[in-house]
Amino acid sequence: MRGIESDRRRVDTALCGIAAILVAGATACARPVNGATVLRGSALRVLPKESVALLVMDVRSLRDLESVSRWMKEMAAAAEQQGTFRQVKDRIGLETVKRLDRLGLAIVPQADGRLAYGLLAEGSFGQAKLREALGGQETLTFVEAEGKPDLSATILAGGNLAIGPKSVLEVLRTNASRGAGGIDGNDLLMGVLAGVRPQAQIWGAIDCRSLARLARESALTQGAVEKALAGAPIASSLVSLSFQTTLGKPAAFDLQGRADAEDNARKMADAARGLVALGRMGASQDKGREWLEFLDGIAIEQKGADLSLRGTLSEGLLASFAAKAHDGSTARP
């Protein structure tokens, strides 16, 4: 009898263990998948923790969208007009570009008050091929001019490619080597990204308050972009912003913002509605049907300190934007 009782206890213990594993597994599966969880599970997490903005583009899914292919080709053609882009593409090779799966672009503040960037490319590049493309170097500088940020490229652990100034690339290399200390430790951006759907092909978040502060500090010494940000009322009351775009027929976009107070959120929503109304009047006069449909489809909502703006972009309007970008780039000397 004692043996039977002992066996029963062992069976009960085993069943309890199996049940615990199943419950834990069910709990893990129930965890919501969002932009923050995707970021934590990808190589993009090594982007600098100090970043004030992040844009993620799922290039792999975009390639399969016929409705977007012409738009992407137009934008690529516009970028081709820039000598630096051609230099990078020629060095790493078109086949490497075709193996690109996902891009992450972070805006990173520097010690001198300037804003720099870090671009991380995920894909099945092959570490050996990348090192060969960079001339056997871990880091290769394409452009370097006195008083301006350099443009360099480096290979990260895992075979991913990073592009940006050397000061930013060193941070990425350090984060990748120790597996910690990256953008996944930025509580504000990660909190904002928790509300982003990873099914969107283009998504990201902005720390508006930090960006506005940096703009104000550098407004006297930097260019027009920083001055515009420093003087914009929205920059002083908007705390954070997330965005997500699903490209297709049509493309759908969703902006989610949080203000520092409910009253300011209401003012921003009213200002946005006013801009849409003005745009609609102009579209009616110009008989821009697609532009008018775009403005009519914009939905602006405000609840407490949160506000949202949703809408769609037709394929024709996307093609028009791409054509203008291409024409503008070829018109520049």
C-alpha cells in the first residue's frame, strides 16, 4: 500500500508540474504582441537608449505589395540622385539590398546638442559578404567633412548592417556585444510603442518633449528644422506620438498623440480639424478629387489628454507624392 501511495504522489506531482507548464505557456501566448515586444525580440533593440524618435519599416512585407512597388521605385529613384546614397549602394551591392528584411531609423541626440541618426538594417546578408563589401574593415567611412557628421557603416554581431556617424555606430556596437543598454531600455518610447500594431509595415514613436527641448536649445545655432520645431506650439504641449501605416489599396495611417494636459489636447485637435477644413477648401477650388477624398476620410478624435488622427491614402495620391519627390530631387543641383 505504501508503494501505491508513493506512486500516486509522484503522479500527482508530475501532473501538477505539467499543469504549471501549460498555464505558463498559455500566459506567455496571451501576452499582447505590439511594437514594443517586436522591438525587444529583434536586432533593433541595440539602437541607442537615448534616442528621441524611432521609425521601423518592414521591407520584406512591402516587397510583396504590388500596389506599393511603383511608389517604392519612384522614391528609390529620387534617392539615387543623392551621391552619398549611390556610394553606399554601390559599395554593399544590389544583392545585399535585396536581402534586406527590416529597417530601423533612430534619431539620437549628441553631446554638442546636434541631432544624429542610426540606421540599422536586418536581413540575411551574411557576415562574410558584408565584411568583404566594407573592404575587410569592421567600420568603413564613406563621407567625412570637417564640422559635419560623418557617414559610416559597420557590421554588428549577428551579421546586421548599421549606418550613421561613427559616434552612434560605436554605441550600437557596444550594445550588440553586451546584449543590453539599447533602446529597449527607453521607458517612454517603449511605453508608446506598446500601443502600436506590428502588422503595420511602417511604424514608430517620437519623444516629442525631449525633441522639442533639444530643438529649443539648438535653435540659435542650428538650421531651419530645429528653429521650426522650437517655435511650433504643438512641440511644447505634445508629450509623445506614435504612428503606424499599413500600405495597400488604400494605405491606412494612424497617429496617436498624448498631450501634457486635456485642454492642450483639445486645442491641438481643434487646430488639426481647422487645417483639414482649409485643405478641403483648397482641394475644392483646385478640383483635386483624390486629395479631397483623402481629407474627407480623416478622422480626428480627442479623449482626455489623448488624441488620434486616422485616414487613408489612395494609390494615386501615393504615386503623386512619389513623383513630386522625384521631380524635386532631379531639379536640385
